[in-house]
Amino acid sequence: MGKRNLISVTDMKDEWHDLVDLAIKLKAERGHHNDPLKGKTLAMMFEKPSTRTRTSFDIAITELGGHALYLDVTKMQMGHGETVEDTARVLSRFAHGIMYRAFDYKMMDKLGEWASIPVISGLDNLEHPCQALADIVTIKEKFGEVKGKKVVYLGDGNNVCNSLLYACAIMGIDMIACCPATRMPNAEIMLAAAKIAESNGSKILASHEPLEACKNADVLYTDTWISMGDTTSEAEAIKLFQMYQINDELLSIANPDCIVMHCLPAHRGQEITNSVIEGKHSVVFDQAENRLHAQKAVLYTLLKD
Ligand code: CP
Ligand code: NVA
């Protein structure tokens, strides 16, 4: 089989369940991996800041016996006019995989097309597939069986929301994207995810009514109201999203054993209150840790000989 990319969740749709299980297995086996990626180098290209993605990929490949290289795109020739096509072909002669955090999904797609080694998205303006994998790992870890669970995503219908829609659909999880009408998730992704969900016996729905949507929820999920590269002002965002904030009132509507998730970084007092993110329903740091185990599953699957 030729090289594969993970740019959209759908690129690994058929292996998604296996990736989730492998991440859980690798978490249990931490410290005993026997260097399956010995001699492999992951080139990590960043156009935007990162704490979790950068650190977890670096540590993940190191713990699997390989090596990571951090590349700040503004300091690469690609940030000064070299084409993505040439960059892809050059890096393919040096490294065994590329992780790329991009502003524009079109650049991501081009890199994926021109590289002869796997390209893994570390987020672009359309998706954040590795985040979604860690999210599903977390939901599975907390509930055991995930099929039929209900996830409500509140706030901006952004990259994190788009990938979560696909991931929930693949797992047979019901998901409601509860967002303002002007900030719904990508329409094509909503439709495609709804189709996948239907074949797995679940539903992908849209709502603008948090008090209605959160009834019987097993998971409340939110993300920043202003993503990197988004020019919405803070004042505008507060006006648009305030009613979608995860606070104690909204949490009281959900199931009593509901978990609260956030991909981080969080803005306390905006998309989530301090009392909720620090409260007993919050699993945000387990979720952040699971980025490490999810990255390992992806790297192992795509880079192992
Ligand atoms: N959740 C996430 O991707 O975080 P970073 O921006 O810190 O990588
Ligand atoms: N939606 C956010 C996620 C950050 C990890 C962004 O794109 O900035």
C-alpha cells in the first residue's frame, strides 16, 4: 500500500476504531514500547503557535524510538516564497513523516499531494483530526461503550467541531452542533458526517438553542470563540457566543454523569466558566494527555514499516 495522509478524519475513517483502541493500548503500555519507530524522523511544520500538538507529537515519536524536528514555517524558505510543492518533495527525501499546522487547508492538501511520505494535520482552518482522535479516546475511556452517547458541541462551528462531527459519526455517537446561525460548522462536513452517522445508527443535528440541546447530554464540549487566524473581535465574539457558554446552569441540564471537554487553550469566563472547567465534570487534562497516546497511534499506524 502507498503512503497515507491524515488530513481529514475521513482519510482514516475505516481504521478509526482501530486507532482509538491502539491509543488506549499504547497508553496502558507507556514506557514499554520497544522502539517500533527507531530511526524515523517526523518533520513538524508550524505556521501557528502550539503547546499540546507540538509537545505531544515530539514526545510521542521519541517514546516510540524516533525523532522529531520542529520547523517554524516563518523561518523556512516556504515562508519566504518557496513553493509548497518543492518543500514537500525536499522534506520527503529527508524525513519519514510530516506533521503540519497550517492556516489554509489548501496548503495542507497540496503538501499531502506532493509529499511521498505521510502528512498528518496538526490543525488547519477546516479540521483538527488528531484532536478528534484524542477526544474519542477520552469519551471511550470515561464511558466504556460510546455508541448511542450524546455529545453537544457549543460555540463556534470551527475546525475542532468539524473533525468531531466526523469522529462521532464514525463511532455511532449522536452529536448536536449548537452554534449561532452565522457560525455553524462547514455545511458539506455536516452533511457528509450525517450520512456516515446514519450508516452507524446515530444522528448529527444542528441547534441554536443550548437549553434545549443540552438535555440528556453525556458530553458538553466547547472551544475558543476566536480561532487562530479569525479576525472576529472579542466584543463581537462575546455578543455572538455568550448564550453558548458552558456554565453551571447549562451543566445542570445535562445528564448527572456528564463530562465536560475542551481541546484547550481555554478562555475562562468566555466559552467556559472557571467553576465548570475546574469542577468535577471536567476531563480537560485527561483529554490533553490523550493527545500523546492518540499521536502515538497515528504515528505507529502511518510510519511503521
Ligand atoms: N488543542 C491543541 O491543539 O492545542 P495546541 O494549540 O496547544 O496545540
Ligand atoms: N479552534 C482553535 C483550536 C486551537 C487548538 C483554533 O483553530 O485556534
